[in-house]
Amino acid sequence: MYKTMVDVFENSFRLYADRIAFRWRNKDGQFEEMTYREAEEISHALGVGLINLGVKAKSHVGLIADVSHLWTLTDIAIQLIGAVDVPRGTDSTADELAYILNHSGSDVVFVHHAGEIEKIEKGLKKIKKKGKIKIKKFIVMDDEVPKKYARKAIAWSSLIDKGRQIIEKNGKEAKEAQKRRTKVKPEDLSTIIYTSGTTGEPKGVMTMHSNFASQISIVPKIVQFEPDESGLTLLPPWHVFGRITEYLFLSVGASITYTDIKHIGEDLKNIKPTYVPAVPRIWEGVYNKIMQGVRKSGKENIFNFFQKISLAYLAHKNRIENKENLYKKRPIFIDIPLKFVSFIMMLLLLPLKKLGDVLVFKKVLAATGGRMKASISGGGALPEYVDKFFASIGIKILEGYGMTETSPVISVRRPERVVLGTVGPPIPQTEIRLIDLDGNDVTNIVGAKGTLHVRGPQVMKGYYKNPKKTREVLSPDGWMNTGDLVRINIYGEISIVGRSKDTIVLIGGENVEPTPIEEKLKESPYIDHVMCVGQDQKTIGALIVPNEEMLAEFVKKHNIAGESLKDWIQDKQVQALYKSEISRLINLENGFKSFERVTDFRLLTKPFEKGDELNNTLKVKRHVVTEKYKDLIEDMYK
């Protein structure tokens, strides 16, 4: 068991020195590589340079940068000298950055580009409080420092060079850096991650070295990571899911290739990764792109036929292997005959399944590079239709569940046991309990719905400078209230039902979980995003962001007047289309109760965007959307 992240980094540097650690595109679009040995040298020199700047042990250092090897090397350097990084992406607003840096007391700040300096200073000027933080030094990671910032900023590579010079002379800062490594304790902070939650002001999650170290000690064994793994990532490492996946790869000596939306298709084919971590929204995008290609090829009926065959085969196979999401055990006199029927059905379906694999799905799998063992999904719930789609074409998704406050993994599917509709069982050393809406402990009632509470080595220390908020979610004896409504099946696997705070209470007293309704509606090719409303109303309504590309095809086909989305959504045929899609998806046949039906809706002309309606893991900020469209919502219920 690792005790600190210093242990993790030093172990990887020692064992995998000559292996490739990082691969990235340079400004010319060509890939460059870095070994673990080179990564150790750079991170050590950078740490020495920071000490020379006056960064003390346990100091807070801002890290405002995007996904790249520069971020990871900087993160490692900061932790190796016993300091604490405070990360955030460059797409954050000036006010967000100013709040986070001021609240955390980060007076040395890494920025990806010099443009972030102006943004931060602009935000800080708005803060009128006494004792406001004053930034001592900015470190510009792309090395382009304009003359106007020459006194307040230094290039990333210049700081590394300064560190190297000190190391060559065996200066006091070099000795101090080595000394600090030995003094980092498990209870020391590794990072303060400010949540970009769906409600309220960001809270600084204090993550200890022991939190991350426990994950590194446990999770690689569960997901069966090996040193020869090749990871492809576009996840922001300042979000805890992206960060932990990088740590997992590094802990086993695997290589990490950094990609982006523009190049991911090309990189899948050329890099041939074995694992690809991504948030559900990315998997939805991949699904939509594949299906759009299928529709344009005119082979949609063939594709759908073989997908249904594959899903049927998989369902029978899962029944035989006890990989169903069951909340009640079947009596043996029912179970054995059902499994016999499934065995016969598998034999009958097998030829068609194999044919579909060759004729249809082989091309899709080839596009992933052909070496993918599994993909990893986290940062939100994977929609059921997307989950089933990838299972049907033969791509294994290890969906995990967690939160920033739990560093983040609470549970994850096992490679040998992928059960659709679940996020797997809790990882080792994690205790769980379920509390229903009336405050009763329903942990031992199989299938009962309750708010999940967890306790384990991954649970945060608390919220920085916010004991009140800490007490709201973290009990004195270490139980963390996740706020998520879950059910646990007969095999101990968790299914996410919704958020306890997201529950819509209708005027008749019915409790409605909006997430299942929203995820079902997003199965429509004409719906890009949706948010249910209806608190204290008679019925459920929906705000819908249309899929503009698919709607444009519909408009063209039906000769509907207008040149833009704003024109189209007023048309009666378009309104009828969405009403029909809602009725098709939200009904009794699909498992929805009568009071869960969507009785009215409004189509929006502006897409939901990250940093506005969506948080940084692409979840809808319900309070923002509700406030922004309060007039439309009120109009819905007139």
C-alpha cells in the first residue's frame, strides 16, 4: 500500500525509467515522447526552481492549465516538494479564477498561456476584501512571456533551467527538495480541487496524499492495468476523474498519449490504445457520430438489425453467467429453465451475431485501433442506450462512480463482470450505507432506494475554510453523504437512480427523479440536451436543446420555411415532431409512471455550454438553467 503520492511517483520513476511516460503533439503537429527518467529530471528541476521562488512546504500553488504533459509534470513537481496545487482549466471565467486563487491563498500561479494573467488580474480587481491575495509570480507554461509581463512572470522552461543550475551546484534548494520528499505525510494535502458543481459557489475539496495513494493501491488491480498499457486521454486533469486516470497509468509504468476532439479518431487508429477514459458526454458524441454515419450510408436498418441480434445474444449470455442487474433472486425452479432457454437461444443467435461482427461491427472496432481492452467512463452517469450500444458492438465500458470528495472512485465495474445498468460494486476498503428519504437505514434491504453514504480511505479531509459545508456532508465518524440516490442489486452492485437534491416534488406529493427521464429523451436523435422542470407543479415539463444538424435534415425533408433554429422551432411540424418523440420515449411501456410523463416542453435556441449551463464534467447546472429560462418555465405552467 502506498502512503503518499511521493511514494507513487518515486516508485514509477525507479521501476520504469526507460519506458515512455508521455506522448503529445508539438506545435508542428508531430508527436514527441518523454520517458519516465526524463519526467523525473524535469519535475525535480521544476520543484527546485519553485523552492528558489520561495514556495514553502504546504504552500498553495495555482495551476491554471489545460490537458497536457506540462500539467502533469507541474503537478508532480509541486507535490514532490510538499506543496499543494490548486488546479483549474483555462476556460474558467475571470471571476472563478480570482475567487479560487484568493480563497486558497495561492500567490504563485502556473498559467498555460500569458493571456490567463490578464484574466486573473481582472478578476482580482473586483474583489474588495481586505487581505486580498497578491500574486508574487506567474509561470507561463507555453514559454511565451510578453514584455509587459517580464517582471511578474517567468517562462516554464526558464524555471526548469534555474532548477538545473542549482542542482548542478548542489545548492541549498536542491538539498531542500530531497529533504522535503521524506517529510511528506499521508495526512498532508496533495491538492485543493474547487468543485464546479451544479449548485452554488465552488467549494475547495481538500484531498490528502493518503486519499490518492489509497486509490493507486487498489484500483489498478481491479481494472487489471499492466505496464504495457497505452492510455489515450483528452480529459482535463484538473478534474479529479482525468487526474486519477493519469495517476493510474503512471503507477503501472504505462504510457499516456494526449489527444483532443479534433484528433481523437486519427489517434485511436494510429496509437492503438488499450484504455481510453472519457466522460459520458464524449461517449454520447461518439455514438451520435457513428449513427449519423450509418444513416448517411443508407444501412441503418441492417445496422439496427444486427445490433438487436447482438443485444439479445448478450442478454442470454449474461443470464447464464449471472451478470444481470437483479433486485430479487429467482427461485431455482425458475432460474434453471430460463438459463436452459438462454443456452438454446445463444446457439440459435450465434451465427447471426458472428455475421454482424464481420459485416457491421468489425469496421467500428477497427477505428479504435484494434487493441482496446476496455474504455473507462466516469464523471457522470452513462446513458443506458449508449451503454447498450457499445456492449452490442463489442466495446467493454468499465463505468465507475465517484465524486471529487472521494478522490474519486467509490465503485467500478470489473473487466470480468460488466453488468449493464450498474457502476459495479464498491472498491475494497469502502463501506457503504443507504438512507432513504425518511431517514431510515435501508442498506440491508436489497433493491431499496436510498441516498448513498460512504466511508473509506478515499474520503476527503473536508472543504477548505468551510467547516459549515463540511459538516453538512461529512460526519464526525467519517461518513460522506454523496447526495446520490442509488439501489444495490443482489450481487452488491450499485445503480445510480438520481440526485436526492435533484428530486422534483410535484404539487400532489409525487417524487420524480429527472435523470432517467432526461437520459431516455436524449435517445432521440433530435435532442441534444434536456432538463426536466416541475417543482411544485402538477406535471413534469422539459426544456429541450434540439440537435440542430438532425433537425436541419427534418426541416429540409419537409420543406419547412426559415433559415435558422429560431425560425424552425416555431413551426407546427417541428413542434409535433418533438411531441411525438416525447410520447414515444416517455410512456408506461418504457417503465415510466403516469406522473413522470412530460406534458409540455419548450425548445431552446442556445446550446448548453461548458462554463455556462454545463459544469466542467458536462453535467447540467440546474440552478443556472432554471434562472436563465424562468420566464419560459413560468409560461409552460400558465
